[in-house]
Amino acid sequence: MTLNQIIQRIKTIALRQGQVKSFFYGSVTDFALSHDTAYAACFLQDNGGNIDPDGKTLSFNFKLFLLDLVHVADEAKLNELDVQSDMVTAAQDIIAEIAHSSYSDWKPSSANNITLVTEELDDMLAGVVVDITVTTPYVKDVCAVPGLAQPVYALVEWDYFNTDPYATIATEEFRFSRQLPIGLPSYSLDFSKNANYKYIALKEPETEPEKLGWANTQYNYGTIPDQVFKQPISLAGYRYYVSRTPVVIDSTHTIISFNV
């Protein structure tokens, strides 16, 4: 996963939580200067990271702020505590979804430090800061012969399409725009609402274990092949999975997992 994909997924998860009305990524200064924030707000700040080539991992550290307005007219301290309590509950919801097993392409930290905060910007704010770390597989993609085009067997490629790609999917002109590292027992494809009612295709090296099933929710799943996905085809060292028809995605569950 790229940094941008991680941020976008955290944003999607945060905005799905019922209390959070807005999401901001950047520096504390930028957040403080933003005068049109809707509260409760989720603010994500990067806090460094780590590349481990030997362990084949890439880690990003973040501070996740959850802040809401404090009414200061009466019983300000009690109102502050109420807001902090609500934001801790919101943080629990968000961290639980970040750690959900359906996201097999990242590994979040299992223990997260929290700090209760009160901030006075344009308004009095209170809430919680959660320290989180997200670790993803790190793939070293180095060509053996510089300048010579070679298959990139370290990646799984996938995409969604307006028309059936089955006939042309294995041609040199065909391009996928999304990638995942290999070596996982399952692949979770993170779709947006734009992917609804479109054809889905996935390309993996034949050295990978063949994927036998797919799942969108506990009620929307199947084996491969079935009425949703065709029999995989193998060509030139790759295996291709293509949907038979445009796929209907549950608007609240935009993850489709392919499993061994």
C-alpha cells in the first residue's frame, strides 16, 4: 500500500464513524488555521516511519486526533470531560475497524497509547490523541538487467472496468492501475463507490497459490468459478480472475477479498 492509500482508507473509516463530521490530514498549524472545520473532527498527523528491507516491511506512524467543541458557558469542566469521553468512544470504534481482519494488506499496531487533550483555537476543543502505527509489506522491485522490460512478479495488479475486459486482458496494451504486493494468503481490494456496477479483474503471478473464493460481506461471497467470477485463465506466467458481469458492491462494505 502507498501512503496515500493508507490515509484515504483511514479517512473512509473515520467518516463512517457516526460522530465524526470531517477529516483533515496535515500539520497542527494547518489544522489550526482551518476555520471551516465541522465538529466532531478527525485530524491525522504523520509522525515518521520505518523501512525494513530485511524484514520486508514499511511502517508509518501517525497521531490520530478526535476533537469536538466544548460548551464553556456553564460547567465548562464537566462539558470538557463529556466531550473527551465521547471522543474516546469514537476512537475505539475507529481503531477497531482499522484492525479488522478484512484488511489483509496492512497490519496496525495492537496497542495504542492515548492522551486526553484540551485545545483552545478559535473555539474550545477537547478530545483524545491516539498513537497508531500501520505496517505494510515492503517489496524491493529491482530489475536484474537495467533497461530491459521484465514481468514484475512481485506485484498483484487489479482494476475495475466499464466493459468486459476478458477478451483483451492478457494483451501487452492492457493496463491495470492498482497494485498489491504478493505473498499474502488473501488479497483485499479496496473499492470506492465509483466501482459499483463495473467489471472487476485481478492479475497475479502463477507462482502464487490459486485463489478459490471471494467475499464482500458475510452474506455476499462465493467460490471461484461461480455466477460472479469466471474460471481463472493462465497466460505467460500470470493468472487472471475476471467477473462475469458488473459487480454490485455493498455501499458500506467496499472491500472484496480473494482467498486461498
